[in-house]
Amino acid sequence: MIDWLDACRQRRLADLLELYADDATLDCCDGGRFVRRSGLFRYWQGKLQTATQAAFELQEVVPEGDCVFLDYVDYDGTAARTKFWFNDEGNISRTRCTPFGGAGSRSNAA
């Protein structure tokens, strides 16, 4: 998770994409779904380019069963929670993000 946060903070798109499996999916807070590296590239390129100074500050890491929840400051300064699943090689196979309550968040849903 630290590698993911570091790549996001430092706006290292290529390194970020390497953390994902080739067939990974990302379900976005805004309802979009991005599939495979090409979809992840489209999603992350704009987010990293417009990220605020405080973006990707870690709040909490919570392991749960076969996944991990990561609470952090999203690219736009809002509170976010992303759920990560991993494949057998340790790459991210799926993520699903949701905004959650707190100052500046887009929603109060967890």
C-alpha cells in the first residue's frame, strides 16, 4: 500500500500502473469502471495531473478478509476509502473507491 501511495504522491504514473495486474479493474467513486492498463492509464493520468498538494495522505489501513481498505485524502482533497484486492503475484487485481464522511468529503456514505 505504501508503494501505491508513494507513486500517487510523487505523480509517477508508470510506477503506479506497474502495481496493477494486466487485467485489473478500478471502480471509481463517481460510478465509472476502468479496465486493464489502458483504462487505468486514462483514469490515473488526469487524477495525478490535477492532484492537490495534500493528496494521498494516509489516514488508515484496515485488512479485511481477502482485501485491504485504505483511507486517505483523494486527489482532490476529499476523504476517500479504497478497497484493494490482490492476485497471487501480489499485484492489485481490483479496486473500488468510495467517498466517506469527514471534512471536505463528497458524501457521508462509507
